Amino acid sequence: MGFQEASAQAVAKLSVDTIALGDQTTLSIQRAHVYPSTDQLSQDGILALTQEFDTAKHTQYTVLTSFEPGAHVIRLSEDDSLVLTVTDVDIDTTKAEIRDIAPIEKVPYTFWEIFRWVLLGMAIVVLALAGWWLWWKWRSGRVKEWFSDTPTDTRTPEERALDRLEKLREEHLWQGGKTKEYHTELTEAVRVFIEEATGIHATEMTSDETMESIENLALNIDKTLLRDIFTTADLVKFAKNNPLPHEHDRSMSEAVAFVKQLWQAVKPQESSAENGKEAGDA
């Protein structure tokens, strides 16, 4: 280990040469030319833990321990060695009582532990019922009404359509040169009314498709009113036609007349169906 190269004044000693199992002792080596490392000192059941060097005293201190009882030789060189004796821990078996490992004991639940789980179960049930109830309300459209700032419109489709047409009349769009906007809004009001009153998706249909659907209803109304409205509007939108003032007013009058006729033709059918249902229930 190079310890043989140390000078004649080199000194190696243990602070304690007998230790109990797992205890520690300190090996000090003074004025050596070459000092052993912890790996070199970890031999024969001995473990070198830490190492420090005092430059003022030219001394290396190494903390040693062992977990094997007996006499352990610390070889510093071929000719030099130290002996560290490690004593075992004596156990008085006459007084020690050896027992089997105790089985795991089940501690009974307290009232508050059981009550906490009951509350958790009740909360889960309440949340599940609340979620189902909200889902059912959402399907029925009630949730949207709760979170909507717009009040529910209780007017009939006829009343909504006539109010919309009257507002359009008061805006004087065609008088201001907005002919296309005027006839577009007018036909849109009529289409929405048809959809609300009959269920025909007029807002998604062409003029011809809407006319065909109205004719299929076989209602006692003047269908030429609607055809005139669509014809004038289509000429304005697609042919860039500029109707005369009386033609603008005529489209408005025809729209009002058509709304009233269609509503009167549809409304009696709904009343009759309700009366028939009531008579059947009776």
C-alpha cells in the first residue's frame, strides 16, 4: 500500500483497538510518505467510513467500523499491520422472551368514521339526481330559459309577424334607396311566420319549394299573395329590378293579408283538434 515507503518516524495507531459490533475507532497515520485510501483500508471485514488529513500535524485520520466479530488485521504494508478486535453483543437468552409475530388486529370503526362515509354516499346520490334533473331540463329547453335575459315571447305567430312587418314599414327602407334590404326583410318575416304557423321549414327553402309546400297544405287561402311577394322580391334580389313605389306598398299589403289568411286557416284546425281531444277524453 506504499506504507513501506514511509519514513522511520511514521506512526500508525488506533484510538481504540477493541470495539463492540458496529462501533467505531479512528486510525491515525502520522508523517507517512504515502497514506492509504479508504478503499485500501476496507479489508478483512473492516469498513473505512470517512477520512481527514491534518496538514499541520501531517496526520491522516480514518474512521473505521466492523459488523463482523473477531480479530481483524489491518495491513498497512507487508511488514506493518494493526489488529482490531470486534466483540459480539451478548444476549441473555434466559431472560429474553421470544414470541411469535402478533397478527394484525382490526380496529373497529368509530361512529364518526361511519357517519362520514354515509354523508359521502348521500352527497353522491344527491349530485347524481341533480345532474339527471338538469339534463332533463336541458332537453326540454328549460335551462336555456333560466339563463336567458330575454323574456319569453307569449305572442302568437300572427302577432309577431304583423309587428315585424309594421316595424319594417316604419323604417322606410325602400324610400331611402335600400330596396333589396326592404324586400329581403319582408320575405324573411313571411318565411319565419310560415315556419312557426305550419312547421314548414320555409327559412331553409327556395321560393318555389315554399310555394309547393303551401299548396300541399290544401288550405282555403289566396296563394297568389305569397307568389306575388316572392316574385317581386326575387326580381329585386337576383335581377336588380327596381319596383315602382306602389309595388313596394303592394308587397307589404300582400304580406299582411297572407299572414292573416294563413293564420285564420291554421288556427281553426288547431282549435278543432283540441276540442276533439277533449271530447274523446270525456
